[in-house]
Amino acid sequence: MNRYIVLVLLSICCLALGGIFVKLSQFPPITTGMYRVLFSLPIFFLLTKANKQEYRMNNKEKLIAICAGIFLALDLILWNISFSYTTVANANLLANLVPFTVVPISYFVYKEKISKEFILGGSIILLGVFILMGGKVNPTLDNFKGDGLAILTSVFYGLFIATVYKLRTRASTIQLMSYASIGCLLVLLPVSLLIEGVYIPYTFKDFYPLIGLALLSQILGQGGLSYCLGKVKASYASLLVLTQPVISALYAYFIFDENLSYKEILGMFVILMGLYIANKRNK
């Protein structure tokens, strides 16, 4: 398997930890997301300043990176709001349907070739995700608003991936994530203040989930995924994002002692089989 694909999967493992830290956070979800970005921003900029020999982004590229951060912020906000109107399972499933945004952009805008193996593998992965989440998903008229927000979440995350992928042909991950974090904060800070109010961390119990989110989910997770987008096709990376429900289910099993049903285990194997088939042309 391509080593960068392994790195994508490791990055997604770090991203999947985000749900655990959000659950442990003493603050509301959007405020928690804001601190996740705020605490990671100085680290990204310090790393950028430390590497003086790398390519420097021009103003247009910086603006595009900031736009990518805005997409990421909208993804986070809509995902958190969707939980108020639909089930957790619905929100997690629909928010991960990123390929429906990334693949058309990759094909029509970036002119990437989409192989038959990719389409077959992607279809099998989607089937596996529905098997994995099938017993928990509850599509009803009452959930329609929340489901719509979760789908919009996947669209904005797909736009983030597609934008970062284009920039990674020239810019470094650290520079890109620095400016993307600025864009993210431009949205998250005012929205968190307007919707949730002012929350300031004081104690260790306040800080450690936020630091965990910044280091693991934002820097290693989001930063790692952004790095790999310079090495792996955006369309295939979007399929790998669909493994997040698998990783989340495994975390729930090992950390929270939640049971895995035979149906969920079957779904995981189907997803892995789909990834193998889709990867045949991505080596």
C-alpha cells in the first residue's frame, strides 16, 4: 500500500479522536472548535517562520487558503448544529459523504481520470458505511432539517479538501494550514460568541481537551491530511475519509466499552474491501 495512503489513514485516526475530546470538553461545541483552531495557530506560524527556505505563498494563494479555512469552519458549525435536529448516527453518516463533492470537482475542474476500479470501490465503501451505520440511522421527516445540515457539512468539508489539494502543488502544509486557520477563526470566533457566549478556560479540566484537539485533531489530523493531499489524489482521499465511522466505532469499543454488532463488523470489512479495489489505480 502507498505510504501516503497509510499517512492519510493515520491522519483520519487523529481526526476521529476529535469526537472524544469534544465529548470531554467543558465548553459548548462551536467554542470548543474555536479553541482547537486558536491553540494550533501559533504552532503553525512558528513552524512556518522556522523554515525560511520553503516556497512563500503569494497574496492570492494566502487568500485561497483563508477561504479553505472558512469552508472548514462552516463544516464544523453546521455539523455541530445538525445534532440538535437529527440523530448522532444520521449526522455522522451524512457528514462523511465527502466524495459526492470532491469527485465531481476532481473530474470536471482538475481533470483527474476516474477509473472503473475507483467507481466500483467507492460504491462498495458507501455500501459498507450504510451497513455499518444502518442499524443506527433513522431517516424521518422530523430529522429532515438536521440531515440537510449534515449533508451541507460534507459539501463544505469537500470544498476544503478540494481547495487544499490545489494549493498543495506549490505551498507547504504548514503555511497552508496557518492561513486556513486564520480563515477558520474569522468565522468561528464571532459565531461562537453570538451563539454560545464567552467561555474562557481556567483549569486543567478546561484546557486538556482543547489542547488535545489542537495537537491531535488540528495539527496531526487536519495538518497530516493536508500534507497527504500533495501526494494522494483528492478523489481517493475523499474515499478514505469514509473510514472515519469505522475508526470512531473502534474507539467507542476500546475506550467507552461499546459493543460492536456482527452487522457493524461486516460493514467494516466491506469498507476495507472497497478501499482495496479503489486503490488498484492509485498506487
